[in-house]
Amino acid sequence: MAGGTAEGRRVFVSTLPAGPGERRLALAVVLVSVAIFLSAVPFAKVPLGQVWAFIPIYQSALVVNDLITAVLLFGQFGFLRSRALLVLAGGYLFTAFMAVSHILTFPGLFGPTGLLGAGPQSTAWLFMFWHGGFPLCVIAYALLKNDRREIDGPAGRAGVAISSSIAAIVAVVCGLTLLATAGQHALPAIMRGNQYTAVMLSVVSTTWVLSLLALVVLWRRRPHAVLDLWLMVVMCAWVFDIALAAVLNAGRFDLGFYAGRIYGLLAASFVLMVLLLENGKLYARLVQSTAEAEAANRAKSDFLSRMSHELRTPLNGIIGFSQLLELDSLTPEQRESVEHIQKGGRHLLTLINEVLDIARIEAGAISISLEPLPVTDVVGSALDLVRPLARGRRITLVDAVAGDDHVMADRQRLQQVLLNLLSNAVKYNRDDGRVEVSCTKAGSGSIRLAIRDTGRGIAPGMLERLYTPFERLGADRSGVEGTGLGLALSRRLVEAMHGTLHVESTVGEGTTFAVELPPAVGRSAVVAGTNGVPLFAATPKTFGTLLYIEDNPANLRLVERIVGYRPGLTLLSAVQGRHGLELARDHQPRAIVLDLHLPDLDGTEVLARLRGDPSTRDIPVVIVSADATPGQVTRLLAQGADAYLTKPLDVSEFLALLDRLFNRTATPCATTT
């Protein structure tokens, strides 16, 4: 639907149902108008002074009011695409343009008989055309307002409709003005000087009946929106305007002449005031919604941080100790048990990471760093990681990427996407199958990375469900591992990198996933990232004292076991922040490993005190936390941490970091995240 969401539609006065409060207010306005009208009727023919300034002041205010109202209604049409609103906006624009013609042809104002070649009948006939045309637009609006058909299409189509409407109104106004001026002799005389002729009664009666008919049609076309209610008030004022200014009075410049035009100005103001009040309310709602959205984002960030900590902390012990068990001499049965522990732990860790990544993207908290990346490098790294899985299924991996194409992407996120797509291509393939990765130029100029497998394919009716979180299309019954989140996350990551993810599949032949990304423009040299290499053997220079500030006994025991693979290291531990600060000052360790959640001091406070004390200022500090949110990582590194590792720890990565810290001289340690 082009017109926006159903919830968004109901905030406009043209779609918001009229409540009891609005009805009572509108009725009160009508009753006051009736009282004033009845008071003015006995004196309608009383002649008053010819105040020539009244005409341009009144007409100018009328033109401004109607133009603003038309613009606001056209704006609502641009969102709602309602034909009824387009017609009503055109009606207000028609009255504004007709008021301009009316004032220019008014006798004695700018010339003895007016401008534009006007004669003695021109202004009166323009008044009749004007006051007969607007009720016709209101009738058309009332008949169309319950029509559910909309002017569909992109935003440009709404602009075409508005432009066409304006052009049609200008043509109609020009035609009526030409008829009332150059063609005035073809029209019956309805003015004799400043007095009305007998023909005037039948002409003005027709105009008056049209206004009454518009009021009746509006009343009968239920349910009434707020805009409908105030249009009925407008038509009541319009009826009083015509009655006082052209039926019950004697001619120009009597009390009815002035009073009727005042009613006309009020009629032009009612809907404008309602629309302006609506805009004020919409702005207030926008401010409130923005504040609520910001609060929700903060709450979501806090939730992500907390859940990351609570879920990763136990996994740190499960995966960490299982990695250490792998290094011991185990029987085949024991090794199989350890492999099952690691397999289950890493599956759960993958699920946690994917859920948190999706939540971060929805919260706008995902960290994306775009840089020129060589396609061959990224694809080669992803293929290397998936080769062991493919080897177990005897699946051939074909790297058909050639050339020197570069894309603008985040290296870590692109590799995450490619690894997910390649893993799926292997897992859901047939034994002895084939997976091919190719790179071509797309028609839009983007770089297209295609991953084609020879699996069983996906039925066309199931493709729409492919990116639904936790939807595995029945694969959960096949025994193939998976979370159902990988494709949903991959598409959102690709979109965050300004790309698209497409899928084509033929049942029985295979599936092709294609990632299209913008090419790198003016790329610079890009250095391939390196992964941590398992370093279990002690290096000669890895010696000194390591301080670990952590209150979780399982995590303390895990690091003790890890440090056991570096015999040259001495481990000091503290379960409280204050005790850790004392040990740091007294023992001057070569490095400090710091947890963020401590019983007495927050880890950030401990870091601040370490950096603020001259005796500990230069000691490298490694944050080890289960909070993996990008904002947290960036904030701690900016506050002076040398590295940030997330739980569960990768043993080889942790040992590699310790080796770099203890072997470095004056060269700063590279940040590890």
C-alpha cells in the first residue's frame, strides 16, 4: 500500500473518527453561528458606508487561508493517497484562485469597472461561480471519502496527481474568469449598479441549494471523521454567507454584504485551524515518540549488555575447560565426550551471537566499518574455514573468483556472511556434491558474489519464508544442525553494508545465493586480516607476573589452567577491585586481566584508578567480559584498556595475546576484540 501503515493513517483528521468532544465543539460553533445569523437577518438591508479597504483586506486573508488549507490537504494526500482528499484540496485551491479573480475585477477597487476587462456583471458572476464550485468539490469529497481505492505508486506519482490537479484548477478558474469578463454579454444581468436584479434570486438560489446539498451529503456519508465534522460547520457558515451577502440583503455595502463576507472568512478558517492544531499534535507526538524510541533503544542496549554477560559467562567455563581437556591424554570415549561438549557449547554460542547481532541491527547499534576489500582475499579466507566441513561430506569447493575486484564492506561482517552461506551450501548439499563461488559485475555496477550448490533446492512457495528468524523450512527434522537465524542475520548485515542478498533455486538442481555489494572506488592497499594461531608451547620470553581481577571461581580456575601452559608466568588473583588495585601497586605485574563485574567496584572504575595512579599507569590492561556490545568495547578501549576479549575465551587467542603483551618493549599492543 502506498499510503503508509494503518496505524499511521489514523493520526490524521481526515481519517480519525469524530469523538463526542469534537461533536459537542462543532455543534457549539454552529449554534453560535445560527444565533449571530438570526440577529443579523433583520438588519441585512441596512446600508453602510463604502469601506473600500475592507474588500482587499478580506479577500487577501481569504486567499491566504485557502492556500494554506489546500497545501496542508495536498500534504495529507501525499501520505494517504486518498482521491477524496485530492478533490477537497483542489476545492480549497479553487476558492483561493477565484477570490483572486474576484478582487481583481471588483468595480471601483483597482479601476472603475475592475481589471481583466471586467464589466458591471463580472464580479457578481465570479462570486456565484466561486460559491457554487466549492460545494460541488465538497459533494465529490463526501462521495469519494469511503472509496478504498488509492492512487498507488511511488512518491513521484503523488506529485504528478497534485500537479495535474493544480493545472486543471487553473484552467477552470481561467475559463470561468474569461466567461465572466470577455463573455459577460452572454450571461444574464444580475447587478444593476450596486443593486441586485430579479434574475439574481434564481441564480443565487441555485448556489445556495448546492451548499445545502453538500451539507446533507456530508451528514449522510457516515462514519464521520473529524475533517467531515468541520466541513459540515464550514458548509453551515457558507450557507449563512450566501444568505446574508446575496439573498437577504439589498446589494453591495449593506450590513448583509459585510456580515456575509465575515462568515465566508470564518468558513475558510475552520478547517485551517483544525489542520494547524493537528500539525501541532503530530509534532508533539513525534517528539514524544522520539523520546520513547531513545528510551527503548537505551533499554534494549542495557538488555543486550546484560544478556550477553549472563549467557556468555557460563559458556566461558564450558568451552574453556573443554579446550583444556582436549590437550590432555584422553581415551577415545573421553575425547568423543569432550567433542560433544564443545560442539554443544559452540552451537549455543553461535545462537547467542546471532540473536544479539539481530537485536543490535534492529536497535541501530551494529558496528559497521566499510573499507575497500579484495574479493579474492575474503572469499579465500571463508573457503579455508569451511574446507574441513566440506571434506567430511566429500564436497568439492570451487573458487571461481578471478581478477582484482574490490568491494566496499566490513571485513569481519562480510566474512561472517560468506561463511554462513558457504556452511549452508555444504550442510544442505548432497554427498559428493559441489559448491562454487564466483564473482561477476552486476547490471547496476555492483559486484556480485554468487555461491551455488548442488543440493536438493528450495520450492518456490518456501522462498518467502527463507529469511524468517528460526524458520528452517523443515531442516530441523533432517538432523542437520542450525539455528534458523543465519540467513536472516546475513541479509540484514548485507543491507547494513549497502548491499542486497538474492536467492535463486531449482528443486532437484540446487540453490544460488548472490551477495551484491558496491564496488570500491579509489581503493587503497588493504592488508589481509590474520587469525590467532594456537600457541600452546611456551616461548622463552613469556615470563613475569600476571594479575587477574575476577570474582567468578570457575573463570579464575580456567585462567589458572591456561596460564599453566606458560610456565614462565606467575598468576596473582583478586576477587575484589580494591584488592586488585593493592596487588597492582605492590607487585607491579607485567599485565592485568580485568573483569567488569566485580562485587565492590565496577571494572570501569578499577580501570580508571589504574590509569590515574602513576605507579600503575603504564601496566597493560586486558578487559575480559561477557558484554560484547560494540559500544561497550569502544568505550573501554577509549578509556585506556589495551585490549578487549569477550567470553567465552578462545584459549589460543588468549595465549597469543599474553605472549605479545609480555614480549613487547615500547611498542603498543594491537587491540584484540
